[in-house]
Amino acid sequence: DAEGLAEYEGGPGAGSANQKSLRQSELHYGYAGTAESEGTPSTSLGTVAHTAIFEPELFEAEYVTCDLNRNSNEWKAFKAEHDPEKIMKTAEKEKALRIAEAMRRFPPAAEILAEGQAEQVITWTDPETGIARKARLDWVTTPDMRVLADLKSAADIGDHKVGRAAGDYRSPGQLVD
């Protein structure tokens, strides 16, 4: 949920986003902690689908739809009454729900999602550097299953594009980095 994410992001410890920016430069690392990131349509859909998959009750409670013209006064009034990051068009909501439903119909994913907890925070101290570290795990199954699930979305799953995107976003290292 939004409160849990804000608490995680504002809490002590370096997460994977900190590590990605530090790989660029110390200036990027310093800026990353103070900057608001602008979402793209793809990342916004990924965030909405993520909530629909792992926290369907929050999806229904927190997200609202609005198909008003984004230049109208009615839109401005609607936006003033709701969290702008939680407003989506009907088509966007339907797409997120289709993604969530597809995940639940896919047998390996359905098995993982059957029992577990979403958005679990873990913290530790890196033994080599002494730096406080943290991670927010998308989904943790019951101990007998022993699965940590980390959902990633992609704008294009064509030939080699998922692998390239995973490398660009350093997805494989986000839980262990």
C-alpha cells in the first residue's frame, strides 16, 4: 500500500534503486534520494497491474477510474479530490485486471499466489561494507513453498526484448544487489 511504500522508501538502508544510481555516479546517487520519479505509461501500468495481482483488495479500494477530458474543469475538480497516481482510465483498469487474471490462470503463478504475503520488507547489514540494506519483496509464499516472487512487466516481450529490458533495469539483481 502507499503508506507501506512511503515508509519503506523513507526508512533507513540502501535498496536496489540506490544501488542502480550509485553505479552511474555519486552525483546520481545523491540526486536519486531527493528526486520524484516521473512514471511512464508502461511503468504506470506495471504498478497498477502489480497491485491488482498481489493486493487485489487494495486495487479496488485505492484506484479510481475517470474518463473525463484531461483539459476540462471537471477533470481538474476530480483530480483535486483523488490521489492523481491512483486515477486511471477505464481501459487502463480493464487492462490491469486482464493481466492479473492471466497471472491467476497460469498454473505456476496461481500456485505461488495461492498462499503468501505481499510487499514484505526485509533489512540486513552488508557484512563486507557495514551498509544497512533493505528490500521490499513483492510476494513471499508460505515456508513450505519457499518462493520469493518479484514481478516485472515489459512493454514488449518480442525477441530478446525482455532480456534486454531486464539488463537495462538491472532486474535480476534487485533482490540480491
